[in-house]
Amino acid sequence: MEWIQIAAILGAGIGIGFGAIGSAIGEGIIAMKATAALGRQPAAGQQILKIMIIGQAITETAAIFALVISLILVFNNPEAGLPFVKGIALIASGIAIGLGTIGSGLGAGLPGGSAMEGMGRNPKNSDVLTIQMIIGQAVTQTSTIFALTVSLILFTLTPENTLIKVFALLGAAFAMGVGAIGPGIGDGLVAKNANTAVGNSPEHMGLLTRTMIIGQAVTETTDIYSLVVALILIFVV
């Protein structure tokens, strides 16, 4: 029982410790660009502030997922007689969500920052920039959703108490956690440049949005590979 509680606490610390990194940096990027935009367009201060808060709120999503899992782990009340490997599963749950949120948090900050830059150039484009930003940021959260799914599976799992299963669960956590970093950042890069293009040519927003979504969908394929491997390690190995 004591080992399970220790493992849950360790998993919680890993989850929120790593989970706060990407979102914090992403929100900082948005605030930095908003401040620069405000210096260029002080008359549009209210619009800039509104879009900044929206962008930061969406960027915070990844960290909130990590916080939820960490709280679940902290207040976990394990049954007596659980095997040693259950503790490993709880640590793996924290690893999966902690690492898995880094890319999405940072990635969501990139289109938010480019929206602020667009506001600095032309505040009249605030509506199209906001819509484009929200769409781009929403797709970047896909990586975190995959990591959240694996993390919840690991939390609820009571696996076989074997050495192979110990390493299989840790492998699944790292496969999904590390595997989600690249796609989250990649999606953000696509959305960032789409926002810049919309700010320059708002009349072409439809074409730019479609291209962005297709590009982000392809970027997410490696994330799917990570999810598949993680599930195989959990349920097959």
C-alpha cells in the first residue's frame, strides 16, 4: 500500500512538473507579442487584451489536463494488496501526461503570438485573426488528448506483476509522452504561419484555413504512431 501511494505521489509530481512547461512558455510568447502589438497600436488596447486572454486560455488547456491527472494521482486511494507493477503504472501515467503536454502547450502559443503580431500590423483584422488562432490552437491540443487517453488507461490499469510488464508500461509512457512533443510543436508552427498569412490576406482565409488543417493533420500522423505503439505495449506485451 505504501509503495502504491509513493508511486502515485511521484507520478503526480512528474505530471504537473513537466506539464506546466509548454503552456507557460506558450502563454509567455502570446503576452510578449501582445505587448509589442500594444506598443504599435495603443488605440486597439482592448481588442489586443481580449485576444491575448483568449489565446492564453486555450494554451493553458494542456497544463490543466496535467493538473487534473496529478490531482487524481495525489488523491488516489488504492486498495490493499495491489501488485508492485500497479505503482509503476501510476508513475507511467504521470510521465505520459507530463511529457505529452509540452508540445501542445508550446505549439498553442505560436499561433497566439502570430495573431498578436497581426493585430500590431492591422487591428481591423481582429475577427479573422481570432477565428484562425482558435482553430489552429484547438488542433495543437490533439497531442495532449492522446497523452491524456494513455495516462487515464495507465491509471486505471491493474496489470500482471511481471518484470516485462514494468518496462512495457514505462515504454508506453515514454512512447506517448515524448512522441507527442514534436506533433504539438509542428501543429503550432503550421498554425503560426497560417495566422500570419491571414493577417496579410484576410480575404483568403478560407483557403488558408483548409491548407492549415490539412498540414496539421499530416503532422499528427507521428502522434498516431506513438499512440498505437503505446497501446500495444500496454495491452499486448
